[in-house]
Amino acid sequence: MMRAMAAASLAVAFAIVALVWWHSGPLPIVFVIMTAAGIWATIMMAALLMGLMFLSSGTGHDEQVEDRISKDVLGEDE
């Protein structure tokens, strides 16, 4: 799954760099590399965090947490 997201995010990064290049003209190579790396890293971080959220949800760890604050503050009963 992460390999597919890496490939998709790389494609999106190159597409955005190409769009900026087309709109602004020739760009310095450092700008192109840093822009593509930033876009790729941002999408990969989002994919990683989303994957960890689904992994945590699937293991049942979230159901074992006792919420002490909702009883006192909100007056909720479990």
C-alpha cells in the first residue's frame, strides 16, 4: 500500500512541478528538486498517519481506553 502511495505521490509531485514550470517558465534545478521532495514528503506523511490510524483502529487498542474526563466534566455515563 505504501509503495502505491509513494508512486502516486511522486507522480503528483512531478505533475505539479511541470505545471509550475509551464506557468512560470524555466526554474532552477534546486527549486524543482525541493518542490518535488516537499510535495512527496507531505503526501507520504499523510498516507503514513492515515495508515497508522487504521492500524490502531483495527487492533482494538482504542476500545480499551477509559475516558475519565467525560464522566466528570460532561456528566456522561458509560
